[in-house]
Amino acid sequence: MKNSKILWLFGLVLVLSAFLAACGGGDDTDTGTETTETEGTEGNGGEPDSVQELNLIQSAEIPTMDVSMAEDAVAFEILNNVNEGLFRLNEENIAEPALAEGEPEVSEDGLTYTFKLRDANWSDGTPITANDFVFAWQRAIDPDTGSPYGPYMMAGTIKNATEVSEGSMEVSELGITAEDDNTLVVELERPTPYFMSLMAFGTFYPLNEEFVTEQGGDYASNSETILYNGPFTLTNWDGTGLTWTMEKNAEYWDAETVQLDAVNVDVVKETSTAVNLYQSGEKDRVGLSGEFALQYAEDPEVLREQEPVLFYLKFNQERDGEETAMANENIRKALATGFNKQSLVDVVLANGSLPANYLVPTEFAFNEAGEDFREINGDMLGFNADEAKTYWEQGLEEIGETEVTLELLGGDTELAGKMDAYLKDQLETNLEGLTVNLKAVPFGVRLELDEAQDYDIQNSGWGPDFQDPMTFLDLFVTGSSHNLMSYSNEEFDTLIEQAKGELAQDAEGRWEAMAQAEKLLIEEDAAIAPIYQRGIMSLQKPYVNNIVKHPFGGDYSYKWAYISGKE
Amino acid sequence: MTQNYENLPKDSFERIARDTVQAEKISKPSVSFWQDAWRSLKKNKGAIVSLVLFGFIVIMALIGPILSPYEPNAQTITHANLPPKIPVVENLGIFNGEGKLGGKTVDLYEMKNVDQYYWFGTDGLGRDMFARVWKGTQVSLFIAFVAAAIDMVIGVIYGGISGYFGGRIDDVMQRIVEILTGIPNLVVVILFILIMDPGILAIIIALTITGWTGMSRVVRGQVLKYKNQEFVLAARTLGASDSRIIWKHLMPNVLGVIIINTMFTIPGAIFFEAFLSFIGLGLQAPDASLGTLINDGYKLIQYQPHILLFPAVVLSLIMIAFNLIGDGLRDALDPKMKD
Amino acid sequence: MARYIGKRLIYMFITLALIATFTFFLMKVLPGSPIASADKLSPEQRAVVEARYGLDQPLPVQYFNYMFGLLQGDLGISINQFKGADVTDVILSRMGPSAQIGFQGMVLGTFLGILFGMVAALRQNTWVDYTSTIVAIIGISIPSFVFASLLQYWFGLKWDLFPVALWKDGFMSSVLPSIALAMFPLATAARFIRTEMIEVLGSDYITLAKAKGASGSEIAFKHAFRNALIPLVTVLGPMAVSILTGSLVVEQIFAIPGIGEQFVKSIMVNDFSIIMGTTMFFSVFLIAIILIVDILYGVIDPRIRLSGGKN
């Protein structure tokens, strides 16, 4: 009799296996019936439906809705939709006047901007005044606020910001004054060609002083204790929950452009769950990461977007006070050319990312004639196994070693793990005598190791904070808080200094200097090795139209989005 | 009650002579505790099949990675995401290298020009799943066995001392255990993995840091039960030392419980490792354990079920085998269950 | 009894104090900064931000402040998960859903487990017995995240019987997560009850009851079941732990705004105050369960009470 027990048991294991395997069979849900465009479905562009509700998924909760405290993608995205600054990025991602009435008056030396404000109201009906900006900016830079992004965005740009942030000057000395209710004057530290795009960034949004002071510590603790001035208002957010709604803001000055009545958002952290919600029709859009990107690559509802976020390897030249192997230029060049970026992008990432042989991303910065900054330098130091080998042998000879062991520091996400495993395999295969040890740590730990310069190679990434190549380039000047790998090239520093200083008013010369600096950094010094420029893949229902993707600040705008053909 | 014994035929009975030698003879052969346990375990078919199955898994975990022509971590990026293909079996219509692509079933091996056979398919980096599954099994079993062994050693010593000496020592030691069991082990494990360099060692230490308390409780209970029994008293009267009493008299009696407890610790450890992989605190890439493989695989369940299937089946089999062996041992070692 | 409970409460308090101390210092050696944009700030500016959360004070002062706050039920302020929010508020706001699915899962699992175990014991060595044993073993053989996502895929997406995920449809939303959580209690209870019942069924007093002509169901429920149930209380502790562990996985997969889901996130973002607060919360929960189990056990089983009285 006992025998049958065993039979039952293994029978059940088989059933279980079949259960698992059966999932492979049942996947042809209802995809492939709608449109058949190959390059994604950017909506059908038809007449708007009567019900204008968008259902979205966010991958993380809102850490804060306080503009002065915001420092992450989720907060900035929502702020971008429920609030507004002097400028806003439009559908073409060009900063255009929002709360500012037309372009500002700029002084001859490029240091003083005078903005006229348009007639606009907060969501409670009180008018927005110049003083709201003064209050918000002073609050963001005030050391007592402890804002992380205030000092970061303002220091070196807005007059006296550095001194105020360090407490050596009063907040009132910050270069911003309200001449009257409708006139705002901003003084800069140095001419800043990309200043308009900064004005679209969350940290520079206004705050209603009376309201904020009245709420005190409760300000922005839930959706009821915030005033809004953007296309939408936030509702149903309890401050710690996983759900919220953005409703159309009737008080918004450009309310007639806004077509959506509501955007319902839920936080879903598991991509598999998010995809299931999309397939069940509860959600209209879902981001695909890692494995999912590969699975849905052929799906007709797939949408591919390019992001100006660049990932690269940082080569630490000095660890624990001693020079590492990567102090040698040939070793760096060997490492930089020793891995196949195309396969990485095609097979490992498979999400529409581009292999990068550059630092400043494509389709990010344009000159006045509308030419991409990328076109000047083109590709530099791409994958070439033979060249890498030559560099490697030369480098080894120069440092007098035959074997080198390096530690590759990376993130602890699944994708990062997979990517680093790939890089390890590539480098070890192409460069004989190299051993790469992987070290995967959470983001916070990586920052700490980065700061202590306690790593050999680091897989690092950077997204822009304003629309100018400088946001990428000045990371690597000697002693910058992001350099942290003992890279130092006087020529590079001079070029960056010139672009920031004397060439600031000379668009063409400045462009040229930055291009030269990039070439120096990547091609000649191989101080870093670019890996890829991130692409984003999502599934989006065909009835969703006009969600605008931004390169910096908040990732998406729903101001122009509408539903058409869902019914 | 109403049977009539008188009616029984006389020749049914035979008279035998009284024999003093026979009187003292024990007709059952003398068997030691272990022989006895083994005998009753042998009767439990579930446990025996599990034992064989587990033996097979252990052997595969050791030689599996060698059987495969590929290294567990070697990547052939052009061979990524291939479904399983097994010689001979492929003719039956399963494991024939066919998979879905854009909604159609195609022979992916043919499409990608792959001549080799990947018995369990490949993963997203073109690594051989056969080698990885068995390597992962090896790692998972290693973690579980070492963790269980450490738990056992600490638990037995701690519980033994506490139970045997009793009194104040027992009191203090039990308060410490009480506090330790009050800390959610989940939290301790997570915190320890956070502060240590992630890896096999960190996972083992984290698992054992509070894991031994269960064992110590059981051992203490058993020691308390036996230490006042007559045979211990007799040994003590005869002048046996403490260590002799512990090792020669108490341990053999407690051993059964220790083994059973360990049998249930091992699957628990394997499971916990899988859980750690899920929340991202498991083994580091590129190394694999059953937990990380399952965690990678469950996301691909709809399109590449083979990546989940094999490690999940191996894990389930290990769990089932251990539970049945544990059950069988408990029945075999428990005198109450004896027939 | 009152003295016993009083004594236990004192131990509980000491345990909690030690756990708090332990966690506090563990957090201090935890690598990584809780400030997300640390790499964007100059050292001076970072010092300013850290000062806001009291991270600049000497360790003993921080420790004293923390312990003093704990006494008053103040768990501190979240550093980056919910910037500036009271940790107590965060935990309270997340407790409801966790408690609901945890309770439902426990009740469902224990109920089904008892049922399975009983049927198995009464029909020992038949196909009923084997099936229930196997269901019980399978229940603890598949990792909960695999099981939960299979439930979601089949019952949510394919058959559309329950919501795929999210916490919007009241009870319906809680069904699948509760089932996922019920598996461990089910398996534990089923095996436990089966073993105990078989033992009880073989004991003398059942034979006596049979001899006296008691019916099958009377024996099963009145005698065997009641006695088999008592030891089940002892596994309530491990079950509670499994619910805790399970909540981390299940809440994440079903996108439920519970404590487990929030705890995983706080670990990922290094939010010290929330990690500490949640640890304390879990510890209180677990210690309370252990205490309740011990008291219950004393109440239910007369033998325990007797020996307790002698001491």
C-alpha cells in the first residue's frame, strides 16, 4: 500500500511541473489584435473619448511632495504634473514660458533675468505672486530646511547660493527678489546658457508662503496639505500609501489644454504583477524591465523611448593611497575597448538601449541650429577585441605584471547583476590574465564606497539635471564630488572652466570646447568607459495618446495626454 | 466465551519437555537501537524512496556540473534563451528545442544555428541551465548542511549543558534563549546580510545566528527527561564522570531527536535562502543557488518556463524527500511507534 | 497565573530593550548612507542634511534619544522612504491590510489543515490520507513567491475570479494573498493533527470508548480531536513567523500596502529609522504571540497548569 503513496507523490510533482509548464502555453492573450505598427503604438490619434481617465503604474511610492525636499524620480514626475515653475518643457521638450509671461529680459552680461508673471492661481484660488518664488527658493537653499537638491541645483548658478547653503550668509542675500507682485528678478553667479531649462525643474517651483507656514510640519504630509498650480491636483494620497489620483486642476491657467479628468496611479513593485495588471486591462501602461523586455519585444503594443541616461565604467586610478593598474592609460583603453556593447544591448538589456561610445547622450543637447551635440564627436573608442588585446599587452608590460585582478563594483538589482556578469565574462575572455571579481551592493552602499574611492571599476550611471552637455562633462573635473577616481587632466579642466566662464556667451566656442573636453576624456584618456545609453520599453494601450517623455526633471507629462478609442 | 475447547482434536497439541536452556533464550535476535531503527525505516517505503532520490540529487549536484560540457558561469551570448533539448527524448515531442517566438512555435536551435544539445536549455546570458541547476543545487545543499551542522553543534552543546547542570546555569541560559527567540529571525538574517559582504558565508552565519535555539530547546528537554532516570543514577552511583554520563548515557538517547530536528532544519534553510533571493539579498551574481535560479525563473514563467521548471522541481523534490525522510526517521526512532 | 504573566511581561520588556539596543548599533555599522543624493552634495551641505535627522550627534546621545523616544512610543522620523513622516504613523497606516491577510491566511490555513489532518488520520493509509499528506508537503515545497505568482496568473489573469493585484476591492482583493499565506499553516496543521490523532486513536481510552459503544463520529470529535488539538497551540509561534516572512513576499507580489512590503523597501533605501521601527514592531508581535501561546497552553492543558502550580 505504501507504494501507492510514492506514486501519488511523484504524480503530483509531475502535475506541478505541468502546471508550471502550462503557463508557457497560455500567453497569447489579447495582444496582436489592435494595431500592427512595428515601432510602438504612439496612440491612434483619433477623437477623444468621453471618459478621460488614465490608469498608470508607478514603481515606487512618493517619498515626499515637498518641492524643497524632493530628490527622486517619482517625486519630480508628480511635481511636474501638479505644479509648475516659470518655464515648462513642452511636447518637443523645449522649455517654454509657463508661469512666466513670455521670455524674460536678460541683462547685457547675462547675469540678471527679469521675469514677468502671468495671472495664475493656486488651487485654492489665491493668486501666484513673485514672492511665492522668493519664498520657495530661499526655503530650498536654507540650511535649516536640509534640502538635498536646493544647494545642488543653485550653488554656483544663483548668486550667493553656495554661501547661503553653507550658512555663511543670510537667506535674504540669495539672488532673487520680488520687485512687485508680478515681477521677479533673478541674479546669477555666472552666465548660464541653459538657465531656462533649469526654470522647468521642480526645485525652482513656487510655494505659497502663507499656506506652507500655516501647515508647518504637516505641509505636504498628504494630498490635502499641499497647494497646486499645475495641470492636475493630487488627491487620495495619504502620505504613505501605494495609491493616488491626479485630477484635472480647474484653476490651472492653461486648463483648456488639459483633456484628462483623472490619472489613477498605483504602486506596483513587481514587474510580473504590473504586466498582469496591464494584460487584465486594469492599467494602460507598464514599464518593462529586464527579462520582460525580451519577452515582449515583438508585441505590437510595445513602446520604445530613448532616455538621456548614460551608464559607464569608472576606472579608479588610486585606491588606498596607491596607484591601481588603471593609472596606466593602456590598461584603461584595453578595458574600455574590451567588451562587446552591441551584444550587451541586444541580448542582456534588450530594452532598446543604445551602445554608447560617448558621454553626452544622443538626442539630448542641441545647438541653436538644432544640431545634436553628438554629431561633433561621433563614436569614440568602441569595442575592438584586437585593439584591446594590443593595449592590454602594452599596458601589462608597462606596469610589469602578467596578471591583474580587479574588482567590479555594481548595483544589486537583477539587471545590474546580469550586466556585470556579462562584463566580467567579456573582459576576462578578451583580456588574458585579467580576473574580475564582482561586488554587488545596494545603491546607498555604492555611494559610500564611491566616496571612499574604495573600488577598482565601478558600473555607474548619470541622468541629466538640465539640458546641457555640461551636466555630464563637469562631473569629471579634478576634485569634483563625482570624480572620485583620481582622474585629473589640466587641459580637460581648463576647457570646462572656459565653457563655464569666458565662453558662456559664445555659443559656438562653448560647444566646441565641450566637444573637445569630451574627446579628451573618452578617446585620449579613457578615464571612463561608456557602456550604453538607456532605453525604456513599455507596453501602452493603443487608446492612450500623447504622454510626453522628458529628458530631465519629471519623466512624464500628462498635460497633453488623452484617451481615444477605448470605448 | 462459549467455545467448546473439549471439541478440539487431541493431536493439535504436542507435549514438549521442560528445558532450562530454552527458557532463558530470547528468540528475537538482539538488535541495537540503530539496527532496530533501520529495520523499521526500511519498512517505510516513502522514506526509502526519498533516501534514494535524495542520494541521486546529491550525486547529481556533485557530478552534474562536470557532466555538462559547459561551465555553469560560461556565457555563449549567441545561444541565449534556448529551450531544453535532450537527445532521444526529443523524438517524443517534448524537450525538442521548440519554443515560442512572437506567438509561433519554432525550433529555436535551428533558427539560431545551434548544433549542441542543452538538456535544460539556456538562460538569458546563454549559460547552460543543466550545469547551473546542479551547481545551484550543490550550493544550496552546502549552505543548508553547513547551517544545519552549526545549528546542531551549538544547539546540542548549549541545550545539553543547560539541561544537564540545571539550576542557576539553566535559568540564565534559558533567559538568553528566550530573548533570542523573541527576535524575529527574519529581521536578524536580513540585518546580518546587510552588514556583511554578501555571499555564502554571510548567508550561513545569518541563518545560524538564531537558528540553533530550536535545537537547544529540544535537546534540553530530552536531557531533563533522562537525567533523573534510574540508569543515569546507577551510572553516577558507580562513579561515572559527568562527561561519561553525557556522552555514554544521555547522548544515545537524545540522538534520535537531534537527527529528526536536523532533518527539518535543512529544508528550512534551503527555503530561507530562496526567500532571501527574492528580496534581493541572496547569493551574488554570477553564482547560482536554487533560490536565485527560481527567482530569475519565475519572472519568465510565461515565455521561458524551463528556466523556472528545473530548479523548482529539484527544490520541491529535495523538500519532499527531506520531509518524508524526517517523518520516516521520527517513526523509526520513536519507541511509541514501534510495532 | 497573574504572577506568571507579570514575570513574563518583565522578561518581554527586557527582551525588547535588548533588541532595540542590538538593532540600533547594527544600524550604525550598516554600510551606506540613507541620503539618496549624497553624491550630489558637498561635504558641508551633506553635514547640514544629516544634522536634520540628528545623525551628527555623538553615538551615545543618539542612542539615548532613540531609547527615550521608544519609551514614549516614538519611533523617530523616516529619512528617505517617506521623508519626514513619523515612523509610528507609517507603521500604523500600513498595519490594516497586513493584519487582515495575515489573520485570514492563518485562520484559513489552520482550519483546512485541521480538516485535512483529521480526514487523513481517520482514513489512514487510503488515498484520502495520501492526497492530504501530499498537499501538505507540496504546500511547504514551493517557494511562496512562485506559488503567489501562479495564483495571480491563473486565478487573477486567466480565469478572472479574483483581482490580479492591488488593494481596491475589499475582501475580494484579500482572497488570493490570504490563500498564498495559508499554505504554511495548512501544511503544518495538517501534519501535526494527523500524527497526534493517530496517536490518540491508538490510545487506551479510545479503545474503551469504542468498547462502550461510542459512534465513530463521537470518537473522532469528542475524544480524539479535542486531545489532538491541544499540542497544535505549540506550533502557533512558527506559524506566526511564517505569516510575517510570507507577508514580505505576498504583499510585494500582490501590491498590497502592508508592513512587509514597506519593510523590504526600507531595507533597499537604507532608511534606518523605518528599519528599526519595523524591527521593533515585528519583535513585539512575535514576543506577544509566544506569550499568548504559553498562557493558552497553560489554560488548555490541565497537566501543565498542575506542574506550574507545584513550582
